[in-house]
Amino acid sequence: MSDAEPVIHVEGLHKRFGQHEVLCGVDLDVPAGSIFGFLGLNGAGTTTLIRSMLGLLRVDAGR
């Protein structure tokens, strides 16, 4: 694990679409200089997470 300052920090991210909770309390730190990938089945929330981190999608809770 690297001690580098995270370039991406996500804390307690929640997102719903209607009654379907897609993201439930996601916490994530990606340190500077690291290579990171997202893997998941269709409908697992990977695109929703990335769009939320980029500010393209408003989340219901978290930062």
C-alpha cells in the first residue's frame, strides 16, 4: 500500500434510481501514481460510480 496522497477520495457514496440502490456506502482512495481498474458485471454500478466521481451524476449521499 502506498503512502502517497490520494488523487481520488470517495467517502460514503450512496446513489439510488427509484427504489433500486446502486451504490451503498462506497469508500475509495486511489493514491497518486497508482494504476486502478474497475471490474463488475452489467448493472453492478461501475459506470454509476465513475460518473459520480467525475461529477456527471449527482449522488444521494457521501462525498
